Amino acid sequence: MDRFRYLVVEGPIGAGKTSLARRLASRLASDLLLELPEENPFLARFYQDMARYALPTQLFFLFQRARLVAQPDMFGRPLVGDFLLDKDPLFARITLSADELALYQKIYEALRPRSPAPDLVVYLQAQPATLIERVRRRARGYERPLSEEYLALLAESYARFFYHYNAAPVLIVNSENLNFVEREADFDLLVSRLRAMKSRREFFNLG
């Protein structure tokens, strides 16, 4: 695992990316880089009224993510993160109007830091029904208005993004039957699968 000095876990809301990133950072004795949705003052209002609050919500996350990956000592030690800056426009394309998207893209190109690509991206997949069940289970009140339709669109957008993504090796993980938080055997199995990575794009499915 020493070859993975910068490892990113990605996936739609409810896929388990932050939980897995925490566990991997602990196992690998790596630093942890997490996005902080609770700091976004527009997020709760976005879930209530997406059309109205999409742009400020998106821009706040863009500034936050760009600031996090632009830290001067970020790559001094092994690092595990729960977001990929390259996927930031994914949300913009499904929530912003045409004029807002054009403005966002100009800001994104001007602001985006030229940080190194990850050594590996772990992309977690799950069915929309599973995502919504996981979101309902965790106690974040502002996420309650999320619909299965929105999560389905998000999951589809992630699949499309990673179909074309080639900046780093990708392990695509079907997380439907994996519980890497509560089942140590599942987590160990996933870690062993990471160690066995040989090509730039592989798929892992349990069951």
C-alpha cells in the first residue's frame, strides 16, 4: 500500500465515502482530508429549494475544496481524502441554470489549483434506494428533503463522470453488500483488493 501516497474515496451522497476514508486513513497511518458540508451555510436551504440556492451552495463548496487541496504541505505525508476536485462540476451540471453554469465554469477554471492527481481513486457505487436508506439512517436533518429521484440523477452523473475519468487509476466498488464500517472482514477484504490492484481500472463486487 506504500504506492498509494494520495488516495481518494468518491461516490454519491450515502455511498459511504467519508466513513471509508476515515478507516483507510487509520489503517494506512495517513493524514485525512475531508470536505466539510456542515460549514456550508447554504446547504440546508439548497435541499429545501434547489433552484434558488444551487449557485451559492456550489460556489461555497468549490472555494472550500480548492482551499483544502491547495494547502502547501498537503502532500508532505500520505493522504486519504473523501473528495476529488475534478468532479466538482458534476453537481453544477445537474443543479445550475445555463447562465449560472457558464459563470461557475469561468470561476472553476480560474480558481482550480494544479494539484497532483491521486495515486488511486476508490469509486463507491450503490443503487438509489440504498443511498436514500443510508441518508435517512444517518442523523443529518438537513438531508431529509433529498429525494430518490435526485439521488438517482446523482448516481447516474457519477457513473458518467467515472466512465470518462482517466487522470488516475480507479477501483470501482459496488458497496451494496459491503459494510466496511461495522464488519471488519468486509473492510479487510476491500483493503486486500486495493493491495492487489494491477491495472488502471478494476471492479470489485461482493456477492
